[in-house]
Amino acid sequence: MSGGVVLITGAGQRLGASTAKRLMAMGHYVIIHVRRSVEEAEALLQEAEDTHGRPCGEVMVGDLTVDEDLFGLVASVVDHPLVKTNGLHGLVHNASFYRQSPFEETSLETLRNLNRLHVEAPFVLTQGLLDPLERGGGSVVAIVDTSWGKAWPGLAHYTSSKAGLRQLMLNLAGELLGRVRVNCLAPGAIMAADWEADHFASVLEQVPLGRSGEADDIASGVVFLLTNKAVNAHVLHVDGGWSTHDA
């Protein structure tokens, strides 16, 4: 292992998987957290180990909206032999849930689950892993959203919880100054869900870059925030210039 240990939540598919793949190629040992995507995560890990000829990480399973699983993940990372020896190089809050639901039809439980996932879980994980992060000279990166300051029909539950994550991270960046760096990455139009295809196409018309982002664009942004020791309390917009325009 030429790099440090990095924990990425929700890393079995999509953006998290791409970030894990890039970090493993760089020599990091990646703890790939998943809730259900165990087979995908194991395949990702096997591919990396076949490619690089060394152990590249492992899979940890848990539902971050369930306290027992959440605190169990903290304990498993803290007790990991590599973390005990080297500390933790990075913590990436990537786990997320994204589905449209009209405000009038959105249940309180849906809102609570998103707050558990986007706010409470990052709070508990950062707090519980603070010591290994400090020992490892590590940093924290949270995947937030470009919805900040905008209104999105059917996404009040999602955008409000992501705004909470953004504020939590920026507050911690100041509160933990000199101990652990904390930053955010805000993806733009990337990897649309089936239900948002029409809206996604309309958004792309307003993106100055003229195309959607790719998973590897996000991965490279996360790597930059993890490795650049002069960057703190920053929200990196990886959105093709979309944040400079009204959407």
C-alpha cells in the first residue's frame, strides 16, 4: 500500500465506484461501504486487485440510516489493522438517495431518512473517525449538490438535506481547522436517472461546457480535495460552469 486508507460511503456503483477505482489505482487501500450493492463492490475490488496485483481494499456493509449499522461501521473502521497502524487518509461522504416526490405526497419518514443519510451519518462518521483522520493526516470530502439556492420541483426533501450536509461540512472545516481539512464537491448534470431525462436534457442546454459530466470527472475532483493540503472549507463545483447560470 503506497497510499493511505480511504473510506467511501455508498461506493458500490456510480460516482463512489469511480472514485474508489481511481484511488485504488493510486495505491490507496479503499474501504468500500455499501448498503445493498455487495456484488458490484466485490467485482470492483476484484478487478482492481487483478489489475494492480495487490490487495486494494475491502467491502463493508451497512444501512447508514440505522444507528446500529452506522456505529458498527465506525467501530469496524477504527479497529481495522491498517487504520490502527496508519490512521485514515480520507473519508468521503458519498452515500445518497435521489428520487422525485411531490411535496404534498412526501412523507415525514422520507424526509427523516434523507436527513439521517445526508446529515446524521456524516456527522457520526466524522466524529467517530476524527482520531484516525488526525493521526493519518487525513481529510474529509462530502458530495453535496448544485441545487443550493435553487428550487427543484419534487425534490424539497432531497435538496434540504443536501443543504444541511453542505453547512455541516463548512462548519466543521472551521471548527476542526488545523486538525482535519474538510471540503465539499458539488456535481452538476451527471448520470441522470430515468425519471429526470427530460429535465436533464433541458439543464444540459444551459451548461456552458456543452455536455454532461462523467463519473471520472467527479473522481478526479475528490482526489484533488483529498490531496491538496492548501484547500479547506471549499465547495468545488464540477458542473461545466452551470453554477454561473440560472437553471
